[in-house]
Amino acid sequence: MIEKILVFIIGSCFGSFFNVCIYRLPKNISIIKPGSFCPKCLKPIKWFNNIPLLSYLILLGRCRDCKEKISFRYFLVEALTACLFLFLYMKFSLSLYFLKFAFFFCLLIVVSFIDIDYHAIPAYICFVGIMAGFVFAIYETVIVLKTGLPLNLPIVDAFKNMVFSLGFVYFFKFFGDMLLNVYLSIRKKDSIEGEKEALGLGDVDFMGVVGIFLGWKAVIVTFFLAPFIAVLYSVYALIFNRSHLIPYLPYLSLAAVISFFWANKILIYLGFM
């Protein structure tokens, strides 16, 4: 029980750090210096006002100095990360798989909330994810080789999955962009709004990360499941007159989580396996 509590606390601390990344990375601000500060009044936050989860509740979601309201997102990210760490610990204990999927799901959290705020993510984040995926694959390959010479090496599978993922998603992006702009051209809106993308390159890169960590089957399920999840937001945006711009990475991330658990079952149910 003590170990689980400790893992939960460590996860919330990582969540606090991810809040820093979500706020600073798109603004090209160092995630190391300066220390934590209020995004409204920019005053430094003292350590006793920066305790993950607890400080937000004690201060009722407001800055102690300027009394301005702090986004609930800060508490949500810390809680999500803490629960994520606890779940993975209960599933994998402290193992290579715990580290691998903790990194992957934490990356999902960071890119999702950045996309919600900015409708784009820095390209290097997905590059870091791809490189990390290969590092884990190399380590897995070393472990597997110590047990003999297997038919499939994890590093080879990771490379194949990445190539398939990027090619598969880019194929749909290419034709999706073409069809969208033909449609806009017919409606004579292209000269006003310029070229449009059906799917951003950041989404393509992100699916490469999904492929390395979860495999090509999860990529297929994630890619085709995400639009159905995004429809829910589209209906909400239409009803409440919100922006028509959809932050798509959160839906890809949620679809990737579903694929992590049930990709094979979904494909079997649909008759593809």
C-alpha cells in the first residue's frame, strides 16, 4: 500500500512538471529556469504553494499573490499523471514496460493539452517520442538476444511499425488535403481562406510515435476511431457556437489509449483478424 501511495505521489510530481512543459514549450521558454511562476502576475511560486494537487485545493484554484483564478487544467494534469503511474505500476510493477508506457502515456498528456491550447505542437516533441521509442526497442532487443536468437527483433518491429504508421497516415493526409481543397475550390473559398489541411503533419508524426510504442494494429484502430470521438466535440462546438478548429491530438490520444487495451479485440470483432 505504501508503495502505491509513493508511486501516486511521484506521478503527481511528474504531472506538475508536465504543466510546466505544456505552458513553456510552445512559447520557447526554458523548462528549467526560471522556477515556477504564476501565469497571470508572473510572480514566483514558493514551494509550499506548489505542492501537486494539494496546493490547488488549499488555494481554491487561485494564485496566493494576485488572487487570479488558475486553470483547472493544472490540477487535471497532475491527477491524470498520478493515476496513470498508479495504474501502470499495478499492471507492470517497476519494470521496463512500466517505464516504456509511462513515457508514452505522459507524452500523450503533454501533446494533447498543448494542442488544446495552441492547435499545434512543436515538431521536436514527436521526434523525441520516436527516438525514445527506439531506445526502448534497443533495450528490449538486448534482453531478447540474451535468451537466444528470436525470429523477430523488437528494434526491427519498431522500425517497421514506424514506417507503416507514417506511410499509412500520410497517404490519407495527402488525399484528404487534396479532396478538401477541391471542395473549397468548388465553393470558391480557397482564394479567401488559402490552402487547408485535412490532417496536420503533427498528427502524422504523432501516429509514428503510436506505431513504435503500440504497433501497427493500434495505429489502424487509433486512426479510424479518433474521428468518431472527435464528432462529440464537433456537435458541442456546433451547439454552443465554439471555434470550428478541432484540437485533434486529444482525440487521437484517447483513441490510442483505447487501442492500448482493446486494439486486437476491436479488429477481431470487425473481422480483420
